[in-house]
Amino acid sequence: MRIDLQNVDIDFPIYDARTRSLKHRVLGLGPPRVGPAGHHRVLVRALRGITMTLTDGDRLGLVGRNGAGKTTLLRVMTGIYEPVAGRLQVSGRVASLTNITMGMDMEGTGYENIVIRGLMLGLTRRQSLERVEDIENFTELGEYLNLPLRTYSAGMLVRLAFAISTSINPEILIMDEMIGAGDKAFAEKATKRLERMMASANILVVASHSSETLRRLCNKAALLRQGELIAMGPVGEILRRYESEN
Amino acid sequence: MLWERPTYEDEAQLSDAVLLPTRRSNYWLAWHDLFDASRHWRLILHLSWQDVRQRYRRSALGPLWLTVSVAVQIGSLGLVYGELFNLNLSVYLPHLAVGLTVWAMFAATINDGCLCFIAAESFLKQVALPKGIFPARVVLRSLITFAHDVVILVVVLAIYSPPSVLGVLASLLGIAIFAVNGLWIGLLFGLLSARFRDLAPIVGSVLQVAFFLTPVIWLESSIHGRMAVLLQLNPFAAFLSLVRDPLLSHMPSLQSFLIVAGITVVGWVATFLMFARFRGRITYWL
């Protein structure tokens, strides 16, 4: 398994109401442009010249202030943003645990949602069905799994979403902050399950503001600042540097 | 090759790898996106079914509600316009019933197609699903909604002008051809609407005008002279005639076939080129 980025740039075009409009584009209507460079799009460079290689066994923690490009970099690795320039190679089954309730159907029953969420996580129907027992045991929802999700409490919903999302075994696992579930008693069980999943992944990439979490989970860290990779190396060293800068 | 994609030997793993483009040609990637989307048919089915279900969620009449409201619309329009135009109901009502329901399917596909990526923002920004899933979801959703109205068509046609089996099959073929076009429409207009946010309302207005220029509430036979040219060149009329005429025991004109065939080919080629060029930009525009 391998993630390889060479000089990856990500630019976000920023559109205002006028550049968003086909009418303005085609007819050239609207008030005269103020300011320079009418036809130049405004670009925000989210990542600049990122070069890094991750291989089996790497557990990378991403650190940096808000807006440093951590989430964007995770999305690049997941395949959501394709690089504007540079090259990117990802080989391995990727899963991203960001929004664990994404795509859940409030009208569907718990069992139906196990299959639905599974489809979005890249499982086949059969693979999802094989995981039902494990999810039943973990969530302890019992008969509730036969009821539509709208009857669930917030805690029950998170428990189910968490159980489904952590029932897969990706080769490359990508996480934006740690996810957790439920009350204190449950949280411990959830952490254990999550850490088992992380341990079975060949490569882990996690962005977090918690140094303690990163020290525990990672062996490497990368420091981002304004879209640039400032430093990458052993987790302790990078975190010390990051903390001393803040 | 700078990046590799696993072969599809292992059917069990849908997302064996998410692979990111660098040096692969855009055409190759666009083709693979569409191919990959077809492998997600179960997800597409689920998403569109979920969309339909949300419309009749927990209402007393449930699925019937959609059908009843369309039936009322057809019944009242049929009586009023039949009287106004002084038409024979046995001719007018089947024409109107098929026309309105098929038009509703066209309009829903095109209008919702514009929003197919915008509405899926929460998905597209979280997981790297093939983009082709989303236009397919819209087309399937329109087909499912249309299937609700088939009950009305069965009743109206059984009373006034029972079609032949061949006619029904030909009409289904017409619907299938429309669905094939609905996919490129969703892909192209969805992509353009993600970039240009005023496109969807513009398309909506154009469709409203097109509704009146298409023989839905009026009959082809009531138009003469210069206006008839309008009818002959109207692509909506061509698509509608492919679905409706066989049900009403006419043959669609050769001209309708040619227009539809032309639109299908040109539409797909143009869409494929656009999709290949801008596929990777869609998530940036959301």
C-alpha cells in the first residue's frame, strides 16, 4: 500500500455572484467591473507543492492551525479533490471516516441502513450482511434495529453509524479528528473498536488538534502551514516544533 | 503508469482503490467514472427510491397521493380544454393523459438533472464516488415517479383507446431512449449548473415555455401554416411523439426518429467531451 504525492498543488477558485452567473458570462451584463483584471479568477491556493510518500506501517498525524490545509490534504488522499498540478498515486483500498452518518436514511430501519451505509463505504450487499451480527453485538440496539432511524435517540443513531463505519477493514484509513460515540461507558468500547480498526489498516492518516491523541496513534507527523508542508518526521519531534511555534 | 487501478477481477470489492489521476488521459478517466457508476447500480437504486419515498412519507394516501393529484389534474384539464377546443373526449383525454405524464417525466429529469451534483454536495465532498451515479439517480427517480402515473394511463387508455401490445412495447422503447438522453442531460447540465448557479432557473423557464410549444394540451392537428414548422423542429415534441404516438395507435414520424437520434448522438458526444474535461473540477465548484 502506498500514497505518493509529488508537488501537488490544490487551488480553489473563488467565485462571486457575477462569475457564478451564466448570464453575465454570456451577455456581459451587469455593472462595469471595478478593480483590475476582469477575467482573472480569484484563486486560493489551499496546498502548495506537497511532496510526501507513505508506505505500509506509516501512521501519519497532520498538524497545523485552522486553515493550514489539513482537511484539504485528507480529501486529496481520499480522491475527492484531484490535484491541479503535480502527481498523486494512491494504491490500496481507501476509507475516510469523516462524516459517519452521511447517507443514512431516516425512514429506513437500522438493518436497512447497515446495507445502505455499506454501499457507500464500498461494500457489496453481501459483505454488509456478513457484518450484521458484529454490528448487532456492538450497538446493543436489539429490537430497535427493526425500527426506522427517526425513532432513534441521537445517541443511538451515532452508535449505529459508528458501528457501521468501523466495520470495514480499509488498507488506507483517513480520519479528520477522532470520532467517538455515546456516553462514557460506551465511549471506552468505541475507542477500543476504532483503535482495532486503525491497527489493522496498513496506512493511517489522521488530522487532529490533540497532541496527546497524535502521540498515542501516530509514528510520524507532518506540519502544515498555509498550505505548505513545513516539516515531516517522527511524531515527537514535529509536535514539539508545532507546540513551540504556538 | 503513474497510478494504477486494480482490475475488476475481484467483484466483491467495489472500491478496491481510489485512484487519482495524473497522467491518465481525461477520456480514460471519464469513461471509467461512468463504468464505475454502473457497478454501483444498487446504490443508485437505493438513492432514487429513497428520494421517491421521501415525497410520500407518512402521508395517509402514501404512494397513491402522487397518482391522485395527477389524475385530478388530467381530469379537470381534460374537461375544461375539451370543452374550450370543442374536442371529442375519446381523442383528447388519452392524448392529454399521456402527454402530461410524459411531460412531467421530461421536466423532472431535466430540472432535477441540473441539480444532480449540487444536491449531492454532502456526498461528493465526503467520499470519492463516481460522478455518473448522480445523473443516473435523477433519471431513475423520474422513471419511478412516472411508473406511479401508469395506473392513470392504463385506466384512460382502457376506456378510450386500448393500444396494441406492439404499441406498448414501442412506447417503452421511446421511454428507454429518453432515459439514455436523460443521463447525458443530467451529466452535462449538472456539471454546468455546479459552475454557473443561474443555469438551473434559466432551464426551468425555458421548459415552461417549451411546455406550451409542445403538443401536450393541444393537438398536433390543430396547428397549421408557419406554426407547424415550430412543431416539426421542437425536440420535445419529437421525444414525446416517440412515447405517445405508439400508445395512441399512430406511427411516430420518421422526422421524430431522426431528430431524437441526432440529439442522442450529438448530446452524448458533447457531454462526454465536457465531462472528460471538467469531471475533476466538479467537487471544486460545489
